[in-house]
Amino acid sequence: MVILGIETSCDETGVAILKDSLLAANVIASQEDIHAVYGGIVPELASRAHCSRIDRLWQLALQKSRLKPESIQAIGVTSEPGLKGSLLVGVCFAAALAYALNVPLYTVNHLHAHLAASFLHPQLSFPCLGLVVSGGHTSFFFLPDKIHLRLIGQTLDDACGETFDKVARMLNLTYPGGPEIEKLAKTGDPFRYHFPRALLSSNSLNFSFSGLKTALLYHIKKYGQKDLPDICASFQKTVGDILVEKIRRALVRFPVKSFLFGGGVIRNRYLAGRITRFLKKEGVKPFVPPASLCLDNGAMVAILTAALIESGVKSSSDKITVVPTKQ
């Protein structure tokens, strides 16, 4: 089966084609150059960029896959959560294309799609746990199978990736801040400074990063930005401590053998390394997508759409809605 996946939830435009469980094309247009000058994503500019790029990416995906439009048998598109304007661009484009090609349209959840990026791995077993760590979300899921995801924990304030970006801004680093902090941290001492670890109640699987962000702000105001590599390394270690502890708690409540990851933050090699080493010691197999599937992309949407079709889920063609992130 040939499935088209479209992703426009935030600031990446992604279009991919999945053919018989193999990726025939996966093209992504980043907007980092547009938003870097503002130090964060400007929703209106993100929407306009999607509008100007999505048709070209659709054509490029066809070229790369060497397929014709009439080869598409189903279309999947992200409809939640995300920036309202960005979501509307992708959903409207997908709906029009589905109508023109007379194929079913499936709307998918962006967070679920991030975890679906590992569904094609032959060693994956269910039930499993999944953690999405991105610029806009830090969300924990229990997955009894591919299509039923139960939210078991989430951030109560800032997302993990958002915290990286805000701390980087405090340190006068370029946007996006995560890669810059990781780069500086490589030469720093992660034990130099002790920043607070908000773990909430003893059994909580929720996250809170606002206190850590505030602690960094006070540290900078008091001591300035000297020993910048040490600050970055200590901050990064603190985030790793929090993530590992929450994963440990989740494994106590949900003893699984597979653990899925998704989201741009998991590209951080330090965090990915700490987490995967911990899981392997616990006898749990970690599944971290390749870098190209960690960022927002159409491939993960197409893969989740394939899972929905295989499970007999009806298409969304007769009821298309957009559910933006709550502000």
C-alpha cells in the first residue's frame, strides 16, 4: 500500500511516502533561518512558510519516490496538537489532495506519530512505554498496541526542549539552543554546579522544568556567564537526572521490555546515551529513531496512518478537525 504522510504542526514542513512498509521518500523543510532572529517560533511566519513550501515538497516527494499522484492510496496528516495556523495549512492541503485523488484521509496525533517512527522495527514488542521529548512537549505514554496510547505523564509547565531554548537565550547562545548547549557541555564539568531537580511527588510521572529554568536565571544573575561549559554540562546533567528518574518510576508501574522515544531533544547524544544505558541495565530495549525521524517529519505520520489502516480504523474524511496546543 502507498501512503502519503504530511506534517505541519509547528515549524517543519514534512512530506513522506510509505510504500509497502518502506520509506520511498521523506523530505523536510526547516524554518530555523526564519525564526532564529527572534529567538523562537513566530506562529504567523511559520504558517506562511508552510503555505509557500508544502506543494513543492509534495512534488519533490513524488520525484524521489518515482511514483505518480494516482499511486497514492491513502493520506495521513497531523491535526493535533500544534500551532493552529500551521496545522490548518497541512490539513487543508491534505484534504484537498485526498478529494482530488479520491482516497481516504486520516488525521493523526502529532505525539503519537513521534512514537510511531519506530513501529517498523522488527524487534519491537508490545506492550511498551513511550516518551516524547521535544520543543513543545514532554509526554509519557503506555502503549498496549500500536494505536491505543494512554497518557501517563506530561510536563506541568515548560517542555524539555523549550527549557533548553530558554536557557540558551539567557546564556546569549544562538537559536535553536539545544545543540549549542550540548556542544558547550562536551568540554564542561557536569558536577560543577548543582541545580534543582523537580521530581514532584514520589510516584508522579509528570515533569516540571520551570524551577530549573529559574534556577539558571538566578545563577546567571549572581555569577554571570563565566565557566559557560560547566554551566551547560551541569544543566544538561540535571535534565538527564530528571528523565532517568521518571523512566525508572514508569518501569516500576509498567514492567515492559520495549521503550520508544520521539522528538527533537532525543537527538542530544548525552541524554540519549544516559537513557539507553539505563534501560539496557534494566533489561529493556530502547528504540531511538534515526535523527531524520526525530524532528517533525511526514514519515512518522505515514507510519502511524499505516497502523491505523491495518487495525481497521475508519478514515477521517467525513469529519476533519484541528486541535491546536492549549496555551
